[in-house]
Amino acid sequence: MLNSPGIYSNRVLQQKLNREKQKINYQHVISNDSDSDSNSIIHRHDDNEYDLTDNKASIAMHHLTDKFLEENYVTDNYDSIDSGTGNLIPHDYSPPLYEYATITTNEAVNRLMQFFIKSSFDKNKVINMMRLIKYILPSPNKLPTTFRQILRTYGKTPSSIEKFYCNNCFTLTTRKNGQQYCNNTSCRFRNSQLSKKEVTEVVIVNIREKLQSIIKRNFSLFTGSEKLFPSFDIPSGERYGIITKETLHPITLVIHADGAPLIRSTKSAVWPCFSAIVELPPPVREYQTNILTLGLWVSTIKPNVNLFLEGIIEQFLDLSNHDTSIFVHEHEFRINVKAQYFVSDLPAKSLFIKTINYNGYFACTNCITEGVLYNKQIIY
């Protein structure tokens, strides 16, 4: 036993050298992209700020990124770029804020929202402030006061959709005076006010918007970072090669779902559905800011899989069957989104593939053969 370390010394030494090489390559690529306040790798391009550095690896990486943008970008009729200035031309055709006003509705909302964002206003503060300003302005005026109208005028869409369902019949509820009601005539809770224990909240996130945000922050790692991937990582596998074979800019997702208790008194639990981007090298792939939240199920009961995943699957099919455009620094790239695999523990697996239990007689995921009980275990 005393001599055993010597037997593996060469192999251990080689592994250490490989790890050191990976660390050096990794540090060269991200040395100027890391944010001191976050564990994510953020690729910054600000027209008013430039990172002046003598780091050759960083300069090479930025040069590679610029070269990639130039070679892969093709202009089309939808580009609205002034050749003299290179800036996007703003078009504001919105009506005046009120009669004889010198400012348009869009401009007023944009200026107010910029102030609210800098002041870290939350949703309620934004709405209350807009209502106060609308009251002060001459009447009538066109200042929006609902959050959805404010976002639409500001040029933003909600990043998620919330839906509430009755726990008994899984019918969409209606909201009256801040309370949820079930309108299903065959449900035992029909036309009655539902308590929090009797309502399921489902949140579906805009996947394309979240993908664009992550790709923008980590764009330098999507180009020329092959050395950062270990030889045993997912991109080296056969399945990854098959599903990305004919794709120019693939985005492949690993999906994960699990449940966790939320409130003990009500036995409420949250079931998040997460995903990670395979094209990001480890460990950046697992950083919290680079994990996509696809959806949330918040309820006192376990998820109805069809109800929970319906909106997520619809978005996946659309992104997979019809390529989508991602804009990075005013350049357009068409990406294709695929799912690599689904990860969960055994109880969650049986729930999402709709088997009675993970160790049941027909729980094999590769065939429909009935299992046989042998020594208190199911053998297939």
C-alpha cells in the first residue's frame, strides 16, 4: 500500500498538467469578461466605456468575436441603420401626451421608465407613480397606468405569464376583487372563493428572451472556446453530434425538474423546471445567472405534467422547428434550439413520464416489458 502512489504518479501528474492547462486557457479567455459582482461571465460592449488593457489573450478574443460577427452577419431589408452614423434611426409616431403637449406619449414613458429603473422602483411603485403623474397632468391624457400598458408603450413585453388553476378540476380561475373563483359548473368549488390551498399557480417564462440575455452576456464563450471543454463533456458525445449536425448556430439545453417545500403551514411546494446551455463550457454553464428558468409550478399538490409543460413544450417546438433570430451588438444570428436530455431524481422522473412509481412493474424507460419481483426488487 505504501508503494501505491508511485504506481499512479505519472497518470496523476498528467491529469494535474491537463487541469492546469485548462485553467490557464479559461483565465485567458474570460480575464476581461468577468463581473466582480457576479459569478457569471459577462461580455461587455458599451459605446461609452472601453476596457483598456495589455492582455494579449483578451485582445485576441475580442478580435475573434469581431471577426465572427463580420463573417456571419448578413444585412437584409429589415435593417434600419444610417450609413452615415451607424446608429439605429428612432421612429416615434405616438400621439402627444395630452392636447398641445410638446412631448409624445412614448417619449414620456421612456424617460419615466429610465428614471424608475435607475431608482430601483418595483412594480407597485411604478404603477402608483404613473397614476400620480396622470392625475397631475392635464386631463385627458394618454399616460398608461396599468403595468401591461406601461410595458407595451415602453417597448417591452412581460418575460413570464402567470396562470391560476383550480386544484380540483384544473380549470383556469377568474379573478374578482383580488380573489380567485372557479367557473367550472361540474367542479365542487364552482362559483366559490378559492383559498390559497385550493389554487395552483403556473408561471411560464419567455424562453427566447432569456436565451438572448444569456447569449449576449457570454457571447465570447460561444466562439473559439473549444479548449475549455473537457474531452468527456457533452459536446464530445454521439447524441450531441447527431442533433447539431446540420445546424450553424446550435443551442442545446439540458432540462432539469424537481420539487421543494415552500411553506410548511400550507404544505405548499414549488416545482421549478430549469435548463442549462450545453454550448457554454463548464463551470460557466452551471452559474446561477446562466441557468434558464423555464417554468414554475406552485401548489399544495404535485404537478399535472400536461398542464405544467404545455407552454414550455410549445415554445421548444417553435424554437426547434422554426429558427429564431438573436441580436448581439446589432448583429443578427439565427439559432436552432434543441433539447439534449432531461435530468431528475427517480420520484420526479416517474411523475414526469407518468408512471405509477419509479420501481413499478412497467417503469422501464427503454421497453414495455413487465418487471418481475425478485428479492424485493423489480427486475426487467
